[in-house]
Amino acid sequence: MAKQLSDKTKKNLLDLEFNKNLQYYNTAIILLFTYIIGTFIAFITKQINYKNAVQLLLVIIISIGFIGVIIFLILKFKNNLAKISKEIKKLKL
């Protein structure tokens, strides 16, 4: 026999889920900008030789993979935030 949760309890649980997704979202954005800034600094300080085709290709492949995953996660977390926000608005408080 399943117990029905009150709307206030559901709201508190949804708030916790919202905050968790918001934290993941912010962390993903920070990771993205840190990677971009780090790569930029590596080019400026010549840690990455843009004249070396193999090294440049490796940086491009890794960057596309990393940035692609981070952007996917950012969109996923943003979508989750929107869904949770709609669920909270549906509750009768």
C-alpha cells in the first residue's frame, strides 16, 4: 500500500532535485570555461604547437569530444531544471 505524499513534501523533494541539477549545471559551465581558458593559455604559452599537425589534430579531437559532452550535459541539466520547475508550479500549495 503506497502512501500518498502531501504537496508540501513533494515540493521539498522537487526543490532538492532542482538544487542538485542546478549545481550540476553550474559545474558543467565552469568546466567548459576552464577548459577553453586552459586551452587558450596553452596556445599562448606555446605548450601546444599549432604548427605540428599531429598535436593540433589531437587537441581538436579531444576538444570536440570534451566540449560536445559538456554541452550535452548542460542542455540535459537545463531541460531537467525546466521540467522540475513546471512540476513545482503544478502542485497545489
